[in-house]
Amino acid sequence: MSIANLPTAYLTIAEVAAAMRVSKMTVYRLVKSRTLASVRFGKSYRIPESIVEDYIRQSGAPAD
């Protein structure tokens, strides 16, 4: 895999929760159900920013 293909930014669970205006537990549930793709770094999860933007856009939630 080329480094050029990697997303530019990874967000923490807390950052995703703040962006989506939901609780951290809701984000954990989305990750566990594989609704939101994530990468595990050690004991924590990181979600590519582009995945979060796509999810918000598809769900019809306000993006701002």
C-alpha cells in the first residue's frame, strides 16, 4: 500500500462525537457495528476524517 493512498487525518472517538453531536458511546457503537470504518492504534480507535464526512453526508445530518 502506498502512503499516498492513506487518508490525511484520523479523528479520535471524542472528536467524531463532537463533530456529529452525539455521545462517545454512540460512536463506539457505530465502530463496533462497522457502520463507521476505523483503525485501531494500540487500545484506541481512529476514524479517517473522510469516512466521518461521508457518513454525515449520507445520513442527512447537518454538516456544521
